[in-house]
Amino acid sequence: MAGKRPIKVLVAKMGLDGHDRGAMVLCRAFRDAGMEVIYSGLFATPKRVAQIAEDEDVDAVAMSLLNGAHNTLFPRVVGELGRRGMRDVLVMGGGIIPESDRRGLEKRGLNGVFGPGTPLPGIIDHVRKNVKRR
């Protein structure tokens, strides 16, 4: 792996969701797996998430949302990234997401939708297998 930079992941919290424990657990897990991690902070907008992703040249965006706005906010991030020409960025979402919403989110551009209790090694493995290195 000499000469390659680590996978860079943006962990994002959007909307009026002030619960960030899961996001912090993800940040630590990605870091401990050798990835570079950027955290958006609380209450980011989809445009802000896309701007951070562009500014930081990330390989993946991992969004955490617990307030039920996933069908609105997650696809908006995908759209914002697309408008910036960042269609190769791996976009994942997690949180309290009903099973019935997962397929729709995947059809709208998410590659990975994870719920509470998903084993962290599985998420890390998903990132490693699906990131498109540039």
C-alpha cells in the first residue's frame, strides 16, 4: 500500500438531528481501520455535506440520520454530489431507516444502507470493497 493515501471518509449529520453518538462510533471505527475521517458536525445541510466532500476530496460519505428525514436528505446529498461531478464518491446512509425504505434509497444513489446494530467490521469492509480509488 506504499504510496497510496488512506481512504478518506466524511461522516455527516444532517437536519435537525442532534444525536451523534452513532456518528462518533463510526468516526472512531473508520479511524481505527486506517481511514482518514472528516466529521461534518451537527445540523449540516445537503449542500454543506457536498461542499465538505468536494473541499476534502473524499472517497466516501457516510450519513447518519435518526429523525426520519432520510428519504429527503440522503437523495439530496447524492444530487448535490452529482452536480459537482462527484458521481464516483461512495454514498452510504445509516440510522433508524425502515427496511421498506432501503431499496428506494439504493435506487436513488446510495450504496449501503445500515441500521442500528450493524456490525462495524461489516461497514468497514463495505467501504473498502466499494470505494473507487482516484
